[in-house]
Amino acid sequence: MAKQIKLEPIDHEVSIKTNENLLSMLLQQELNVNWKCGGRGCCATCHVYIQTGTESLSPKNKRELKTLALISNCQENSRLACQARVLGEGIVVELPQGMYLSEIENLDTLIGRKVQQPILNPLNGSVLVEGGMVITRSLVNQLKEALVQIDHLLTRT
């Protein structure tokens, strides 16, 4: 049986099957959501906030709790979309603002440009570059180093 879920801040309502995880629904909507670990709950690239309806989702498992503990912008209503299965109605999902560092194909193209939205660390959701900042070569080098560290950590998990 299908359930209705509301997505914020885009004010969009979608259907999802009972026991399906939030990530599969977000991917079906062609939203810009990463899932670097393949949906195993090891990274934070599918991190979302649940505005209402937490009781209508599956409980957080040990892996999800461990990963959420690493997220700097984690809140009580934080969930990993790959681990949260829909059980009931009344769920409102808030998508985090910003884009993940791992989504940027060529960092060098950012040099001299102003970032429109924050650039986030895909492992912990921390803001690496604030929105409105101009990207310098030294900042790009720092971001490239962060990407190497992120890839190294993901291959170890």
C-alpha cells in the first residue's frame, strides 16, 4: 500500500510503498542525493531531517546511530534515508541545504567563482565552504585533499 510523503523545502508530495526506504523514493524523484556507501548506512550522503512523522519510520539501527554520531549537523530528527523505512503516514522530509563535495566533477572550474550554496562534507555533513564565498586556488587544494581523505575512509568501510 502506498503512503504519501511531503518533501521540504521543495514543497513536493510523493508516493512510496510501505517498507520502502526513503532513499529509493528520493532517487526515483531524481533529486540530487548521493549514496556513496551504496545504501549500507556507512556515510552521511543521504542524510535528511524528519520534520514530522518519525514514529511512522523504522527505528534507527546500530549502524545508523553510529554514522549519525559522526555527523556535525546531526539533530534528534536526523535520519539516513537509506536506513529509514516507511511504515506509516504523515512523514515530512526536509532535504539539507547545500551540495556535497563529491558531486563536483572538476573543482578547478570553481576558482574565482562565488559559491551559491554551501559545499558539504559527504561523510559528516559539515560545511566545507559557506555559501557566498569566492573560491581560491588554495581552497580548491584543501577541497581536493578532503576528497582524497573521504575516498580513503569510504574504501576502508
